[in-house]
Amino acid sequence: MPIVPDLFLISNLHEQHLPDVEKRQHNKSCLISITILKGPVLTTLNKLWKKGQQFLGVQYPIMCGAMTWISESKLVSAVSNQGAFGCLAAGNMDPELLKKDIQKTKELTNKPFGINLITIAPNYKEHLKLAAKQNVPFIIFGGGIPKALEIEEAKQSGAKVLCFASTESIAKRLIRNGTDGLMLEGSEAGGHIGYVSLVILLQQVLLNVESVPIFVAGGLGNGRLIPYLLLMGAAGVQLGTRFVLAEECQAHPKFKETFIRAKARDAIATPQIGSELHVVAVRALKNKGMEDFANLQMELIQRRRLDKISQEEAQFEVEKYWVGALRRAVQDGDVMRGSLMAGQSVGLVNRIQPLKEILRELVKEAEEELEKIQGRLNQ
């Protein structure tokens, strides 16, 4: 049963906080125990992630990570409509298509949502201008460190800004540059990743930075870890791989089936061959597509050494490969040579569920784990 450590006098509660309650008498005062299935859920969990609720403007500060070809308007709006936080993936999408996706999302939900911009993508600058012009409520910078002027451009549109931080010094730099919040994503995550695990990032950044809300990601597959992260100071969490198996996710059935069969050790980081290409590592399920990428790197390095291709052109070819390979896997079901970007939490997911059920399960698991924590403290 969910923990409800605080009982509130009815006279102290505003009427809007009293949907579906069970009243009972205690010490001659009419008290309530919360059994809410709709409206604000007054539990210890709410206290722990209140900062995240207020920052994102959602009931559940659980973010659905931006996944190229997956985090489109239907999934993003569905996540937001269920009280969590959806995030569009810009990737290197054609700006006109991205504009349509933003507008479609706004048609499908009036709840907060964000857009993840990849700073190393060839279309990045156009994406930033587009997101600002379309008044997307949250702009999230990933893939690299945005410039102070870029953060300012996003904020001038009225958007709140989140940035990924990989070290304490980068976190403080981003805060000085104006970011409203931070994302900590461990290398356990899927897609483009950094080199540091979440356990280290928690110690380097979360425990040392308190001036802005911090959301954590990487390796989260269920709700049991959530209360521990909140107790450490996190404002909320982000999951990606888990939401691939939502019924509302438009990914190809073969793509989802591969996730269900996979184990955590199957999600590996791509090897970097040489340093000339400045390749950002990608975590995905091992298949022939991984070998294709290694061959592409060697080809591009040889062309660079012969001055047959510029650094920018080589980077474009790398991103072009990932966008195309991921599209083939997600949309066409090519699980042999397409890119199966997945986090190590793929080993924790094993079935397709309605989005509402996934979120309900995450919250229930978090509340049950809080009860265990309280029990241990009271021993």
C-alpha cells in the first residue's frame, strides 16, 4: 500500500485537493487518508519530487527520453497527456518536418513537453531557431555543450532550458551560462552517450550542485530506483528504453520484439576507431549494423587523411548513417543491419504495455520502495 505518512486536517485542504478520498475519524478530528486515482496524489513521493513537478509543470516528473524516429508527436503527446513529460527528438530531421511534428504535438496535447536538440547535428542551428519560433515550452540541449548565446536564444522565446552535464565543472559552467536545469545521463543509456556511468555522475554532480533542478537518466528500467535518486536530490528521472515497449510507441513490431529478447549485456557502446572523426559513442544492441559503422569509420578516416573530405562532411556522414540506420530499424523492422539503439536497461523490460500502465507501475514501484525504506529506518 502506498505510504501516506502525513494526514491532513480537512479544514486545511483546499477543495480541489479532495477528489475520491476516504474519510475517517481519529482523535475527534476528521482526517483523510488518500486513495486518489485522479487529481494530485498526495504521497511522500510528491514531496520528494515536488521540485520536478513544479519545474516541468507535470504530475509525474518522469521524462520520456528523446529517441530519433521514436519520440514523435503521438508518443510525446500521449506521455504528456498521462501526466508525465514527453520530449520530441529533433535528431537531424528536416526542419520543415520537425515544424510539422511540433505543431502536431501541440494539437494533440495542451500539457508541457520539450524538444531535444543535438548540438552536433548539421541542422542544429535551424532547429534552435525553429524551436524558439514555435514557442516549444522546454528546449533541451544534447550531444555537446551549447553556447551561452544559444541558451539565451532559447530562453528569450519563453522556453525553460535543460542541458546535459557530464562533470561538475561543466554543470557549473552551464548554470553560469543560464541553463534552468540539468540532465545527468549515465553511459548505461541508449543512443548517443558520454563516457561516465550514472553512479559517478551522481557523486560528481548531483551531490554537489543544488542551485537548479537535476534530472537523472541511464539504466533506469523500473520505479524501484526512483526514490533513492530523489532522496539524493534528483528532481525527477528520465527513461527511454522502457517507453519503446509502450503500445503507443509507433516502432516496428520486430524492433520491439528484439528489445524483449535482449539482455543488458547485449546493449554495447560503438567502438571509436581513431580520434580523427570525433565520434560520439552510441549504445545499441549488437548486430551487423555495428560492423557496418566500424567499416564506415575506417573509410572516412582514410578519406580524411587523403583530404578528400572535410571534418564537417565526415561528421555529417556519421550522423547520416545513424539517422538512416535507426530509421530502417524503427520504421522498416530491419533488425539485422539497422541501428537498435537501446540502453542497458533493456535487460529489465520484457513486455509491451499501455503507456498508462507503464506509468502507473513506475509510480507504484517507487511508492512500495519508499515503504521499504521507511521500514528499514524504523527498525
